[in-house]
Amino acid sequence: MIKLLLQFLFLMSITTAPASATLEEDMTNTANSQSLPALRELYKRAEAGDADYQLSLGNLFYKGVEVTQDFNEAIKWFRLAAEQGHPDAQLNLGILYAAGQVVAQDNIEAVKWFRLAADQDNPQAQFNLGMLYNLGQGVEKNQTEAVKWYRLAAKQGLSIAQLNLGVAYVTGQGVVIDEKEALNWLHLAADQNEAQAQFNLGVMYANGQGVDQDLVESYRWAKLAAAQGHETAGHLLENLKEAMTPQQLALANNSAEPAQIVTESLIKESMPGSKSNEIFLQLGAFKTEAEAESHMQKMKKELGNLGKPYSLYTYKEFTRVHLGPYTNKVEARRIAAKIKEKSGFRPLLKTHE
């Protein structure tokens, strides 16, 4: 049996999105003014008490965009918006207090602001609050409570929350061990390109945990994780190569990888009813259609018109949010890169199976 290496993804600092590398990138992205008249209008509306404009002005001061960078002004406008109940501003304040940036580090204050945002269904705040409960920072350690908040965020499609929820079901931290349920959540996270989830799936398929042992499928997931730079995935691949037959290795290397590569052979083998040359960008996968519909509306608002329709696609008990179709991988990857630049995550290339 390959050694199980599943673990919670603990971040160096609390962040709003798994793809972000710095606090600045984690800040809620709002539209920046493009001219002096627009900046004056932004000031006017923020001073009049508009919470959205207060949040936007706080971001300008924090990033030093079109104004001189001033962290004190940034925290002032974030706080004004947060005190009016703006969940994104509450999230930002929680991030600052948890990380000790701009303000003195204070986990109790971070818990306060994360909870206010989480109670308004902000998924990043729900995840961050779960992290603090799991770590016992700013609040008494409570893994059951941590799982509760992970689940709420995971149901909204936050991939890092899906990852942590899956790990909880494997390890029994905060829930009864259920490896099949773990697989469900890890698949959802892996389908959103979470490298740790992809690696975890590789381990579970190799060990036959919650599923029949499948070294070929294990190899596919480990290969995807390794391609993203996951350090331990390379060791898993080496172990698998020693355990697999030449036929299994050939199948694993020649068949389409489950979460990223769309080959011509895969397209041609689409189920009846699908158009063989169509490729879609997957923006999320959910257990219920209602959750997928909610995420699709959120993506429409966040990403805007990208030239292709948004749609829902249900397959094997999960409902996916898709953008497309595209007639070739070059076009699909170009739009995927554009989405990555704008939102911080890169969609997966998928066909309708």
C-alpha cells in the first residue's frame, strides 16, 4: 500500500482564494476608476455613505492605484463599508487582522469579521472561519465547527473548502470517516485544478480507499498534480511506475487525463447527443443544480460577457457550470488564460461526455 499523505491545506496566512499568492491579490477585486472625474465621483459616493464605493476606495488606497498608497486610508474605508454590513469589506478586514498587515495581528478580531461575512454566505469568509476553528486561533479549537464552515463554503463551489472537507472525511476530523464521501469532495476540488486534491485522489485510487484500486486512474491524477508542481506527486508517480504493468503504464500515458487534457480521441468518443468537436470551460462542479445555478449567476456577474453562453451540464450526479462551446483548444485556452488573469483560477477544458 502506498503511504497515505492526505493532509489539510493550512495556509501561511488566511486568504480569500486558493490561487492567490499574496494578501494584495486576495483582496476583493473591484473596478478601478479610469480618470480624474471618475475618481472624484468615487470619493463623492464613498463620502456619502455608499458601501460599495467605500470598499472600492479602500482597495485603491491599499493598492496605490490612481492615489498615493495609504494603508491607514485603506483600513478606514474598509471599516466604514464593513460596519454597514458589506460582506466583502468584512472579509478584507478579517484578512488584515488575521495576517497582521496594516493593523496589529488579532485573531479574535479576525474571527469577528469573518463570522459577519460568513453569516452573509461569503464562501471565502466561511472557509477562513473554518480554518481558525480548526487551528484554534481566535476561538476555541473545534473541528466539528470547522467542518461546518468548510461544508458551507464547499457547497458554494470554493475548491479549497471542498479539498479540506474531503480530507476531513478521510481522517475523521470533525466528522465520521467516510471515504466515499471524501472522494466526492476531492473530485469536485480536483476538477477545479486543486493540485493537492488531485494528489489526494491519486493516493486514494492507489490504495483503493472508497473505491476499487485503480493504478491507472491514480497515475492520471498524480500526473496532473505533478504538472502543477506538487512536490510529493513525483514520488507517487515513481512508486506507481514500479507497481504498474507495462500495459497499465501505456494506458495511463496514452489516455486523456481526467481534469485537463482534451484529446481528439476523447472528443470522438463523446456520448450520443453531444457535438463531437465542442470544448467547454468548466467553472465549477456542484452536488445540486441549485448550487450550480447560483455559482453560474455569480460567474456571469464577475466575468461578464466572454463571447460564449454560460450553461449547466449534469453528468454522474454532479452539475457543472460550463462556458462555451469552443471549436478548438487554442481558443478555449486563450479564454481560460483571460479568466485566470481576471479571477485567479484557470478553468478546465471539458467535453460533454
